Amino acid sequence: YSYFSNKKELFLECVPLIFERFFSKGWDRIREETDPYRRLVVRAEVTIPVIDKFFSIMQLCQEALREDDPKIRKLGEQIYISIYSPIEEDIINGIQQGIFRAVNPRLYSLLLVSTMDGMKSILTMNPDISNQSAKEALLDVLTRGLILKKSVK
């Protein structure tokens, strides 16, 4: 408690390191991919296997956004931004390349993050749904109506 006001602040400060550990192999795959749509696919592929942990971090960030302590709120906001802003950049690039239709990139990136956040509940309440099925459903939403201008094969 000499350095942090509580356990929540300590954990929020550690989230970037936790993300690096969860997604260390996935970051390289994402960095290597230049196609904005494929980058979103890879993001889904590396997130779904750790969806439980991702969901826990998202819950803590959402709680932090409702905190009275401005430092805790700011940490929660920074983490949330670090999650959605790379997706937003992929969407912007996809729009610029003519792959995605013109949408509000921030709004759609937040919708994608919320969808991933909701996957945990779906998978927990429906044990008959596999991670592969969840990934395929997410990609179907992406390709059929959420952001793509035309179908991708």
C-alpha cells in the first residue's frame, strides 16, 4: 500500500503486462498481417482461447470506470482504449483500402470489443458451443453485416 491505494489499482497497473503474457504469440501474428480484415480475424483467434481471462479484465475495467477515485477511473479508461483503439485502426485502414464500408470506426470497434466480452457468457451458459463455433459466428457477424463492404472468401 506504499505504492498503490488498493488491490484494484495494483491490478489495473499490471494489466498491460498481463495482456502481453496472454497474447504474446498472437501479437506477432497480428503485426505480420497487413490485411485489415485478416487482422480482425487473428485478433478473434488469439482472444477466444483466453476469453475467461479477457472477460475478467473487461469486468474490472468496467468497474473502474464507475469508481469515485479519478486515478482508478483513468486506469480503467486507458486499458479500455488500449483494447479498442487497435481494432479502430484496423477498421480505419479497411475503410481507406475500400475493404470495409464507411462506418464510425470507434463505434464499431467498441461493438466488436463488447461482442468479445459477451462471448464469455455465451460460452459459459452453452457448454455445447465450442470456441471454434464462437469464432465462426463472430466472423460471420463481421463479414455479413457489421463492417464489410463485400463478402470475403
